[in-house]
Amino acid sequence: MPPLGDDHFDRLARLLDLEAEAEREQAARQTGDGEGRALTGLVVRDEDAGLGGRLLLTFGKRDTSQPLPPTRLQPGSPVLLKCPNDGQPVAIRGVVFARDANTLRVAVEDSDESLPEDETWRIELSADEVARRRQKAAMQAARNAKRDRLAELRDVLMGRREPEIVGHDSDPVRSPRAPIRRRRSALPRSPSAARSKRGRGFAPPSPRQPAPVSKLRPMDGTEAMAT
């Protein structure tokens, strides 16, 4: 395969944009709950301040005793919040961070503009714009990398240079690929290891024998008088 040029990054960026556009068109064609991809008829029940300048919104049905229908919206899902706002539609991107039977909590970027009051909201699953922006930023960083490790990896993956294998030196200090030397363990061997070693020609240690005890015999009367 011939080496890839910088236009490869442009092609990948266009594919990411096409994917995001297709997801937006698919979401626009959906009505109702979109097979669990959206929740409709929601109101803001609570607002709270979160870390990093985020606004934490709690949504639920207007009737507080009414549970939410089954949905694919789970913690971590990127969502789009929509409301008609008297002919001036509002769309806010956020991320679901908690949910229960009756409420759905979403974190959004805080802004100077206040949320519309007494509006009915629709929350739908959306494309992950944050991940798409991070992917494009990573591709741009790889494209502009020069004389560093990232530039070397880029050139190898794009076929611009052959990979090099380094570390043939056996010195473990200077070579990161030096063979690992096995060290003898100072721990006592297990009984099974000792038995296997004895089976390879080593004589087993002889059991320690008790010292011999001289046998005593009774003395007759002559021997007793002689002593």
C-alpha cells in the first residue's frame, strides 16, 4: 500500500462530519419517543449548580406521580434538550448523569441566558459532539506533530517509514528489551518440588536415627559379688 498523505486526515474529518449530519437527520425524522430514544412532555423540576460551571437540571412529568416511560437514555448518554418557547425554539446539548423511575437529570453548560419557564421539554438522544470534537483535535495534533514520538508513530502507521526494532543489547540497564534473568528464590521449596527434585537422581536425605541403647541383662549372684 502506498504511503498516505496529509489529505488522509481531511478525508477522516469529512467522514466524521457526514456521520454527525446523518445522525442529526435521523433524529429529526423521529416523532414521539423514537423507540425509546426520546422523552416528551417533560418539565424542569429543579436546577442546581455543578462542578466546572455546569448546570444540573432535573426533568420529570408534570404530574409528579407519573413515572417515566422505558427509554434508552442512560447515565453518560449525550442528549439534546428542545422546547418550543413560544415560537422561538431552544436547543441545548447536555449529558445524562442520573435517572430513576420518575426523573431524569442532565448536566448542561451554564450560560447567561435563563431557561424558559413553564415550558414542555423534549429530551432526545443525540450524536456525541464532544467525542467528535476530541477526535478531530487528536487528528490535527497527529498531523502537526514533528520530531517526537507521536510523529514517529504517525509515519509508521501511514506507511511513510518502516518500523524499527531496538533493544538488542543484553544489558538490562541500557536496553529496555533485554531478556529477564531468573533469580533463585530464597523461599523454601514446597514438598512437591522437593519430591520432584529427588526423582531426578538426588538421594533423599536419610532419616535421623536415635542413638543405640545397650541391652542390659540381669546379673547372677557371682557377678554381683564380684562387682
